[in-house]
Amino acid sequence: MSNPRVVVSGASVAGLSAAHWLRSTGWEVTVVERAPAFRDGGQNVDVRGVAREVLDRMGLFAAVKALNTTETAAVFVDERGEVTAELPSGGPDGATAELEILRGDFARAILDHLPEGVEIVYGDTISQTAEDEDAVTVTTAGGRVLRADLLVIAEGVRSATRDRLFDGLVDRRALGVTMVFGTIPRTAADDDRWRWYSATGGRQVHLRPDNHGTTRAILACARAEDLASLDRDRALARVRARFAGAGWETERVLDGFDASEDVYVDGLTQIRMPTWHRGRVCLVGDAAWCVTPMGGGGASLALTSGYVLAAGLARHPDTEAALTAYENWMRPLVDSVQKLPPGVVRLAYPRTRLGLTLRALVVRALTSPLLAPLAARLTRVADTDRPLPPLA
């Protein structure tokens, strides 16, 4: 009897994790990726909670740790750059995790250690699917026709294939926060800390070190404005106007973004769905449950989802039972991350001087010796007391 076959759409962390674990358990794997080549770059992600065990089972713990961004702490700063508070960073799951890595480096580490036999097709996308009792047939824009036992959609938060196949089941919850990410030149004043600055008008500036000799920067603001649909120049012009007079390193970041090759604009949107599978199609990672940077743990959930999916399929010969088992294990973990505390956006993005003062008082209280253990628990995401399901 031939091995079962799977088509995975998307070659970032979730898709590559699914490819790794399904190939490891005997599946024939084809990964289809719309980008013309592997996508390097990206901002900080981390490996937390149960994902650390998944990474260890992949044999990648040491490799990922060696690619650490060099970040050692997370601090709040004022307009002069003076530290006003420091978030707890002790232990593996502190504000700066033990396994802190750039998204591209993380995905590359998984890619470079895939089991033999995984086929990756770049520069192509899924255009049609047809399902019968025995298989799902995938037709790509490039003309490939792939007949498989399972289709795994790992295309990210704006997955077109998900929207087409799960029409009416995708609940998009915009958080009213716009973030602009990019890489800028490092300066002598940059150090090994994540520095977080807030200005009036619900504006934030973040600077984080990386292991490539540059600095990763984020401009974020609490404003429900669709900048992602604009071209780069128009979006950056809007951002420059929005951040005028914000202070600290804002002008440096804006100038750096003008010259950066990897600027990315995103309106933070959670994805919530009543089910992550339908027939022989299932969703993993952000395509299923985007938690956004506000929730944190997205990369950890993505990595874990590939393992849990493979475990369900290894233990249940019936596809429906296998995908149900995958959902049943993953959903409590996802739900715990998606449930943001009430008022968290307003607290994180104060609009007035008074709001900034009140937020500073809250931060100082949370980072005081008395409440520091509570603050440390807030960074423990993708964590569970349940053992990972066995692969056989």
C-alpha cells in the first residue's frame, strides 16, 4: 500500500512544521509556496511553553538557540531614552524569551532540517480544489494537478484558500491597531535590549537588536485605518504624518523605513473559527487562529500545530477522527492566548498625557517585587499542563 499524500500550502513556520512531522510519520509531502523563493527576514518571534518540547523533539533546540537575536531584556523608555521600567526576563518564558529568534531564521532552521523527500514548489498558489470520497485534488495556478489524501492550509492570516473553502466561517476581529515593521541600520547607541517607547495619540516606537548587525523597528498606533491596502509610498507617508512630533527615535525609524527593503504594514486582526477542518482540508497556524502580536505566542502555536496534526493522523486512520483530535488538543491552547484582557488595547496605547501617566503607574506596579511574579505569568503563553499527544 502506498504512503498517504499531503499538500501543504504555505512554507513558513506552520507549514514547514506540518511538513516535517507528516513526512516523519510516513506521508508523502508537497509544499506549495506563493513566494518565488524562501522568504528570509521578518521580526522577532519566540518559542515558548509546549513549543519548546516540540522543538526539542525535532532535534532543533540547539540550532534555534544558536540563532538568538542577542536580545537580553525588555524595557520601557521615556522620550530621552531613559529606562522607566523593566519587564521580567528571567526563565525561559520571560518578556525576552530564552529562544528569541527572527521569523526568517526560525523558518530557515526548520527548512534546513526537513526529512528527506519533502518537495517544495515555489512561485505557485492553489487555484482550485475538488474533493471526492477518497481524495482531494488540488490544481495550482501554475498548472500542477496534485491528488492527495489531505490538504493543509498554512497561508497566514489573509489566506485566500481558507476564505474560499471555509466561506462564512471566518470571523475577523480587528483590534484597531496598525503596526509597521522594518529593518533599519544599527547605531552605536543601540544595545541588547528591546526598548519600548510610548507617545500621546496611542503611538509606540519599538527598537530590538538582531543577530545580523541591524536593528528591527516597529511603529504601532491605535487607529483603525487600513494602511495595508495602500502602496508602500502612500502607506509610509500616512505613517510619517501620524507620527509627527512623537519624539525619541521616531524620525530615525521613519527615515530608516524609507530606505528599508522589508517594510511590512499590518492591521492587527484576530481570526476565530468554529472549526479548523472540513472534509479532507484543515487549517494550521495563523490561517486558523491568528492571535496577533498583542496575544503573543503565534510562532509557538504554529510550530506546535504541525506536531499535533501529525499525531492525530498517526493515531486515527479515519480522517475526520484524526482532524477532530487535532482540534480538540489545540483549541484550549489557542483560546487561552486569544482571550485578551478587557481594555488591554486602551491600556497599551494611551492617547493622552494622563493616560501615559496612568499606564506608567500600572507598569511600575506590575514590575515591583510584590507583583513581579504576576507579570511573569503574563508572558507564559502557549503553555499547558497536558502532555503532547503521542505520534503512534
